[in-house]
Amino acid sequence: MRHTDPIPDEAIAWVERLHTVVDDLVAPVVAAHGPRLRCRSGCTSCCADGLSVFILEAALITRHFPELLADGVAGVEGACAFLDDDGACRVYASRPYVCRTQGLPLRWLEHDAAGEPGEVRSICPLNDEGDPPIEELAAEACWTVGPFEERLRGRQALLDGGTGERVALRSLFGSSRTHLPIVR
Ligand code: SF4
């Protein structure tokens, strides 16, 4: 797959289904944590600049927001280019997978210098206060980073042969669906 190739409709639809599954799985985790999670409209702590996504997720945004990308202006540098002046996401319905899980207690596996796997956990500092501390949460109470990224990578591999090419969100402004700038 070259980055100038069109993205098949079926692949776009697959990404939308994946996002729906993620939302369905995130909802009970959010509900279980109640007031601990202070995520709300207008909080932009997770909306960092420099985010990149797989081509498939970039294509979803370009599919649904062509006018914004062609005629809109990217937000100021230092935060995500898709934030508006009120701190709202301008592509919320098609926001990438990672945006759908931010704020949750996150867990993933890393290997130490000896090659031994170990669990790492993290949470937005604004959501860190609470009992129990995130280190003591059951694994099911956290979002496990990795499986959905692998699904995205795997689906994209059917198109790009496994190169895992990604696209910077900011670079989508001024781009077209068939000319996605690639991060290597
Ligand atoms: S795409 Fe939307 S939700 Fe995701 S980082 Fe940007 S502004 Fe925030």
C-alpha cells in the first residue's frame, strides 16, 4: 500500500465498528470508577500535540470531515490541532481509538532489561486521586493497552503489508483522503 492509495470503504467501516466495540467496553470501566474520573467536556489535558494514528484512523477522519480539513484552521501548536477555541474536539464522533480510552487507568506489559515481562500502569494525574490507588486496582478495572492497537495494526497490514505507517493528526489539515502525509 502506498500512502497515495485510496482507502477501501470496507476498511473505513471496519474502523468504525472497532470504535463502537471500544466505546462499549470503555463504558462500564468509566461507570465503575465514578467520580474518580474527572474527564469532562472542556478538559483537554489528554489532547496533546504530536499525536499520530494509523492510516486507517486518519482516513476515517478525512472521510467524515472533508470541509474542516480543507477549509478549517488547525488549532495552535502545543495542543491537538483538532481542539476548538472552547476546548472541544472538532472530530469527536470519529476521534481515534486512543482518545476513547484516555483518562482511564491504563495497564500494559513491558519487558525489563533481562527480558522479563512486567505490568506498567498509568493514569492522568487529574484522575490519580482515589481509593484504591491504581496499582491495587483489579486488572478488569483498568484499560489494557495493546490488543486494540494490534487489531488496528493487523487490519492495516492487509493494506500496507505490515509497515505500520502512521499519520500525524496535525498534518491532516490541508490533506486529502488520498494524500495522507505519512510519519515514518
Ligand atoms: S482528536 Fe479530539 S479527542 Fe483526540 S486528542 Fe485531538 S482534540 Fe482530543
